[in-house]
Amino acid sequence: MEKNIEVYREFLSEIDPLLQYVNLSEESKVLNMNRLTNYLELLKEDIGCEVVLYDNGEDDRFNEKVFNEKYDTIFNISIISRFESKGQFVELIQKFKNSITEFGLIVLEMDNPDCEDYIKGIESEFENEGVKALTNVKRKGDLMEYSLKVESEGAILIDKKDEYPVISLNDIEQILEENEMYLLDVFSDYKLHKFNKETSERMILIFK
């Protein structure tokens, strides 16, 4: 925790408008679905609220217990949610519904598959200390294709491709309605900028 505290502080500052939106207090109980970046742990210090960290499937007994409790806010952000099927997405939504308090909020970050850039294809490159990573995301019909290649000194360390079904905002609105849940807002980023279906790469969804 200590070595990452500066990074976590910077991220908390970045998502501060989002935290203000959900209006946490010292009585709040928060579920953080992203165990890889437990930045929300700092909310214990800052606000005094309880933060529970989901285990992302590594301990099924623990995760079953997690979803038997009630939370004032559930966060699944900072790592894009991708699902093997729409059915898997529906299952998660139903777990959220059963685990949120009456006035609680769920915050979910997802790709926006209707973004024009995804239809063209988005390629990004990162290099650090001789290690180069190249990622590509592109929508093809009803699938989102993701590729990652990592190489160092000419040697390929990772070369993988994945496909996931497209889950659009229209799909999400329909799934929420079928499960008697309500979409309150959709933003394009943590600063709560207005969402645009054609140009926003991300969807920050807030529902209950």
C-alpha cells in the first residue's frame, strides 16, 4: 500500500467529482470490484467509511459472502468491464441489485462500442525500460476485438487476442429495465463530462 499511495492519491483526485456525486459519508459501506487497484482503501482514512475489496473470482467462498452483504455504493471502475456473454453481464447486474441498499448507487465503467474510434480501431503504444506494449481495440459487427503484444529486445513476451460481445448503452438500458433497475446518469469520464454516443470511448454508468 505504501509504495502505491502517491498513485492512489492522484487517482482519488482524478475521480473526486465522481466521489462527490455518490456522496459518501463515514457511515457508508463501499464495495470495490477492482482488486488490482485498491485506491478506495484510502477512503477509510479520508472519510472513515468501510471499504470491502472483491476478490475477482480467486476465492469463490469469499465472493459469495461479499454479495450477501449490503452496500451504499458499488464501484467497478479504473479497469474496463468486459464480459464473455451478455448473460454474464446480466448475472452481475442481478448480484449488484441484491447487494445494494435502498438508496445505494452502482458505478460501472465500460467501453462504448458505438464510439466511431472503436469502429475505425484504436491503437496505442507504451514503452518503458526497453519493454514495448502495443494494444489495439476494434469493433467488428457484434464483437469487440482486443489484442495485446508485449516485446523486449526483439523477443515477444505476450501476444494475445480476445473477443467479447458488444454491450451497448441500449443493451444496458434494456437489461436494467428488465431487472427493475434505473439508469440515473451516463458520463464520458470521471470528471462527469457529458456522454456522447459517437465520440465518447468510455461509459461511466450510474444506476440503482
